[in-house]
Amino acid sequence: AVCSVHCLALELRMAHMWQGLITAILIASLLLVYMSRLEYTSVVRLGGRATATGAPGGIPASVLRSATASLSTGSEVMRPAGTSQAAGARDEARGATPGAPSAHVQPSAGTTQPAAQPPVGAGTRPSDAGSGTRLYTYDVPFRELQISPKAEARYWSLISGPTPSSFDEGGLYQHVVIDLPRHLPPWRPPPQMERQSHLARPDESGAAQEEVFRSTKEVLFLLPLSPYHLCKAVEYAERPYGAIWMQKKGVLPISMAWSIKDAYKDGLAKHILTCPTYERALRWLYTQPGWRAAPERHVFGFIMSHLPRISLEVVARGGVAQPWPVYAEMGKGILVTAEDRRGDWDAAIECGHVVLAPYFSPDFFMFDEAQSGPLIAAKTELASSSSAPGVACHRFDDTGRPNRWYCTDVGMRKARTIRRAVSKALDELSLKSHLNTTHTETARTRQAYANLDALIRSKAEIYKRSTFCVIPPGDSAITTRIFSAVASVCIPVFLVPTRFMPFPLSVDWAAISIYIDPLKLLKFEMAPDAKKASLNMRNPLAIMQQLMEKEPARVRAMQAKLSEARWHLLYHDGNASAHYTGPARTVPSAGAALARELVAAAATRQAQVGILLIMHFSFLIVLSTLMPAPPRHWARNPLSPGHSTSPIVAGT
């Protein structure tokens, strides 16, 4: 590349314009081919701002989204009060439009369709996604993947069945598979290419297929396989899959400590994060023309999104020989997770590599005035909180030592102390103000998990009668309690910044929640009672009492916005529409909001490629202008008599 640029500069300086033009065309062609395959993996710091390599000059991806993504809306987007009409129109332009009904996920050719296979996307009307954006859902060849008809039927039964109340992570996996086809209209390649997909190497037919997939820019790709449900249905149908709490919550049995060490060591080349069956499915996907043409538009539901990203970065640096590990390839796609635990997570979101989505929360948390009565009368308690006492930081925010536990945010770094402080502050608030508050503690014991459904339902009743729900940090920023509280119209009181929260295009978190500095709670918890009285130290949680007594209208306004915004965080198939009273034409849902975020992320990835091309050509022009003029004898015709073709000989 350096020689080519140098050659172009020389040709332009020598006034051989036709040769310079040919050279420029060749370089442009090479750049186009190169940039179409380029992956944005590593993260650098530019001007103190986290930016992904390839993000032009630190330009925030939000600017690129608004400049390139032409999205329309089918449901109202929450935005702060006082937003201008133009800004509101811009926000709504990122929303969704009704599309054509999505097709069912079909079984592989040559196989019989099991009775338990669900009509994914059928029976519901597409509610959003983006203007012209469609979804290609792969036809999974279960027999080629060595999956029996019985195991296939078991998988579809798990996916289409009701989500257990405790399946916070498992519910997210499940709804990525079943909700995206509901909210994005389907796309299919030309009929002659439908079944010509399993190619060991790109031949003439495969190259033609890749060109079809590459030229269709407004298409997202989905492999309809949830890693947890597939492993459970195929390999762990008769035996436990992980610890008891993992089984109850639908969690992949991943050791975060060992997995991140292996990710930095060899890109997870010898580490199985899921199960062999899911890895076989990924390897099959990587042979498909759609993947070879556009890996950056493939969607994966994967909670530990930081692991594929690290694996891809290690492999891209040349630390692992070909073939690449299966999870490194996954890192090229768009990873849907509740929380990315690596320190550069914000840059990964800005650049479209990661999309945050809410955990699953059961529908019995939904506050329904038809059953519970008017909101004002039902909220008999000021505040409540529910948490386990023993927690530790499970993030990797230290860029200097990236494989050790470390949380930059003080609330997560001191989570155990913060939770004790919340309990103490709530008790003092109740004692001094005679207001009802509730604090419950849960633990990961076998007895607790034996009655987990009853425990969760009792928590739902507490949230439904509370005006505020204090959400203490856990081992990371995101917890299921956030979305359960929102469903109960219980105003969240956060001790971590709201920038960790999902769906910023659909939910204005600042308008429906309160943030309290965790350092104030730490000082309050550690100060002796005598010092509190002498310094007139105020209980940080007293802000809730102050709002109720002095600003009740503000509290009612927050509750009204919360009752609308919660629908963007609730996974449902449309059956809950009878309980929705908001202004939108179609009932919002977490699936619709997820589709909207994915469309914006895909547009961001494509915008980066275009702007980088402009930067490269600008660099060539500037370089050619700044290059010193070549020696005078270089401008002569090298083929004329008396002149050597060697610059060194001519120079002497």
C-alpha cells in the first residue's frame, strides 16, 4: 500500500496524468475490495474519547446514525420534555414502519417438519424495524448438524413455549430468536439460490451468491438458534446443564474468570463457551454466502459479548493461526446482550458492534389498574429494595490489566457495602418519617431456588405497591430488577449511571428514573450517628420523601411516562395490547425496540466504511500534494537514447 501511494504521488508529480489516473483507479479498486472486508475490532483512545478503530476521527456514531439511517416509526418514541418539534421528528424517524408478515422458519430440505416447530413470526403483525430493512432468517439444516428429529422438536418446543419466570438470560436468548421475525419483514434471495448455500469454498456459483447478499444493503441476518436452548435440547436433555441457579435462570455455564484468560491467550481456540452442537451450527453459518458477503450484518444473542470481541481482536493481531476460532468469527457480527463487561463497551455500542437489550421479566410484574386499582391508591409504600447481600464486581474495566476483575464505577466496585447502606438508609427513613419501606434479601441457596417462582411473585407484589424502587448495583450494572420495577410502574432509583441502560432510541431513562450518587450513600453508611447529627448529614434516600411531599405532580408525571416506556422493555407477542393505554398506533414491545436498535447499529457499521473510504482518498490527495518534487531527470522519457531505466544509475 505504501509503494502504491508513493507511485501515485510520483506519477502525478511527473505530469504523466494518464498513468496517474490508471494508478488511482487501481488503488481505488484495491481499497474498495479491502474496505468491504475490513472488520472494526480494536478500540483506541482518540482525544480522551473511546472510539473504535475505523471510526473516523472520533466522530460519534450517533451522528452517523442520524445522517445515514433513514428509519421511520410505528410507535411513539419517549423523549425529554422540551424537545423541539424538529428533534422529535428526528427521533421518530429512527422508529419503525409496518411491514409485510414474516415468514415461518422452515426446516432443512429433505427433512420432515416436526410438529413442535413454532410459526416464528406468524400470527402477529410486523410493527417496526426500518424503512426498507428486512430480515433473512437462515434455514437451519438440523440433519447436517447431527441433530435428530426428536432433538429438533424438543428445541422448537422450548423456543415456542412459555418463558419460565426466572429465565432472565434465557428469556433474552429466546426472544431474540422469536421476536425479530415478528418485527422485521422477511427477505429471501432469488429462488435459484435458495438451496445452493452449503459451499466448502467460493466457486463461481458461490461468488454470484455472495454478490447478491453483498448488494442487498438493507438486510439483517439471523441464525434462529438460541445457544442455551439448543444445548439444553440436544446435549443436556437428560442431565443438568450447569449449576442449579444457572438452570433456573437459563444461563450458559461459562466461567468468566477462565474464559477471559483463554480469550486473551489464544482467542478461545480450545475453549467451549456453549456446546459442540452450537459450535457446529456456527461453523456451518461461516460457510454460507451471506456470512462471507456481510458478516457485520449478522445478529447473535450472546450474553458474554465481550468474549467474542476479545477473541476477534486477538486473532486479528495475528496471535492465532488459521482457521480462526469459532467465537472470533462470531465477533464480526452484531452481538445482542444485556451488558457488555469489557471496559470499551461504550465504544463498541457507538460503533454498532454491540446492542443492549433488557433481560426477560415475567408478565405478572405488570401493573394493571383493572386488577390493582388506580395507581395513586395502589402505591401504599414509599420505597422498596430487593437484593442479595454477597456480591462482587464481575467486570473487566481495567485497560492496563484487562483480564482481572475491576469496575470503574464506584457503585459496582463497592456493591456489597452499597447494598448494606441502602438497607440502613431505608430503615432510618421509615423510622424517622413513619413511611412504609421494604427491604428484602435473597440468597443463591438450594432452598431459595426450590421456591424461586413463589419468591419472584412475592417480589412482584412488593414492587406493585411501591412508588420508588431502589436498584442497588450487583456484580455489574444491569440486573433483572430494573425491568421488573419498570413493569410495576415503580420509579427506579439508580446508583449507577443510566448510560448502561438499553434502548436509548426508545426510552428516555432520565425522564423515568432518579440517580443518586453512591458515594453519598457510602459516607452516610460509614458515618457514626453522632457525626450525622453534628454535621446535619441528610439521608440520601430522603429525596424520595421530598419528591412525594413537595413535588407530587412531578412524581405523577414520571409515573405516566414510566407506564408508557415500560412497554418498550417488555417482551410480548401482542396479546398484552388490551392493557396498553399509550398514544402509539401500535403496541410497543422489547422486540420492536430491539429491531430498531439493530437497524441503527447496521447503518452505523456501513457508514463507517463509506467515511473511511473518503478519508483514505483525502489522504492520498494530501500526500501527493505534500510529496517533494522528484529529481528533474525522472521527468524525462526513460526510454529515450542515453537514459538508463534505473533511477540510481541516472542519478550518478
